[in-house]
Amino acid sequence: MVLSMELPCFGKSTNVRSLGNSVLILFVLFAAFPGGPLWCDESETAPAEDSLEAIPNPLEATVAMGTWARQRTRGLTDRLQRLQALHRPFVRPGPAFIEEITGPTPTARQAFETRRSDCVGFALLLSSLARELDIELRFVLAGQVATTDRSGTLEIQRGHLAVLFEGRVFDLAGEEAYDPQRHWTISRRTALALYHSNRGAQRLAQGSAAEAVEILWRALRLDPSLGTVWSNLGVALRRSGDTAGAVLAHEMALRIDPADPGARRNLGIACAEPLTD
């Protein structure tokens, strides 16, 4: 998930755990998961499905993608073997090999056509191709925090998204056994929210705060329980001139996770400025 933190000064980057080649860029602070992903209070309700019609679907597959998936799995009947046949060409040297990037996060279609992706785009791609074969994958957050970087006055922490099927976890680094101590399952809706959160965070890092606000709202329409996204939204709102909105966003992040230090620091920065409408 995505969480943002603004820094008045800089410190040393911290490497918590290596996650291989595939990373998810999260600005400003990627939330730690001491007990798994964050969820709303029971009083919070998810948006209705019809409210999502205007949100682009990054899982959408093309005819070419469906054709490729069926060709790769021809003659195979076991579902796990079919998934492995889809996954293998992307992670081994060859014409289908996917180059790992740190951004911008692609849609499934973009990852397939360009053969370049970060871990979020790759998880979407594998899920999209598997659905063409009537195989439903689950999404998992892997590990807590991989690395912490600095970009201007933003702190960037990188986490990891992968897909799960029949006890096996798949990503750009390969395939491994599911470990409930290291992998936390999330819904497809939350995974889509993370895609939009990444895109919004990337625009924020590029200096387009107003555009980031719009994209981050898309993420929250999909899953308002993500405290990390509320914190990113707060940073984007403050940088686009809406200090009052930033304060409210950071307060929402703390309501979801009262112990989060990044959201608390962001709130302090926002409260130190004159409030604006």
C-alpha cells in the first residue's frame, strides 16, 4: 500500500529486506504491516460498483493478450501448470522477457506490449492473462519495507505486490511458496487502488500535485481503507495549495492507523502552515 511522508531534512536510507528485482514505488512513506493490510472501521462503506464506471481499468486485456495466453498454454489442463506456462517466459531470457522498471506503473496492456513493468504492473498483467483462461489469481503484499530513498523533500519507501495461486506466489523475481508470515492477501479492488495510488504518487514526485490529487481520489474510491493513500493525498493537497484538505486527509490516515509515524509527521507539517480553503 502507499503512504506518503514529507521530510524537513534527510537521513540515511534503510534497507529492511531485499525483494528481488520487482518493486512498488510508494510515496512518501510505504506503510509497514505489523498485522497485515489496513482496513476501514466497520462504519466505513465501500463505494458502489456503479460509482467506478469512470475509473480506467488497468486489468483490461486485448485480443492479442488472450491469443498469446491460449497459445502458451495449449495442451495443458492443470491450472497451476497453465499459470506457470504464462509466467515463465516473462522472467527468463527471451523475446517475452519483461524488464523491471521503477515507474511509471503500467497497465496490464502496457506491460504486455512494452515488456517493461514494475511489480504492480506485472501482477496486473499476470492476473489479466490468467483471467483470459478462467483462472482467478489473488493479490498479495509481500514483506514490509524493502528500501527507503529520498527524492527532493519526499521520502520514498518501496514495497512489493505479487499474485498468489494454489499456494504459490508469482512475481518478476520468479516463483516461491506462499508464507502467511510474509505475504498478506488483499482484494482485487485493493490491488487496483494500489495501481492508481502508484500513478498518483509518481505524478506527485514529478511535481504535478494537482494531477496527483485527482488520481489518488480514484484510488480512494476503490478502497477508502488505505491509510497510505490518504497520507499521499494529504501531501498532494498541501502541495497544490489546499492546506485544510491536507490536514483532513492526514487525520483520516491516522484514524485508520493511529500508530503510523509518517502520517503523524505529515500532519505536523500541514498544521504548521496557514489553513486554506
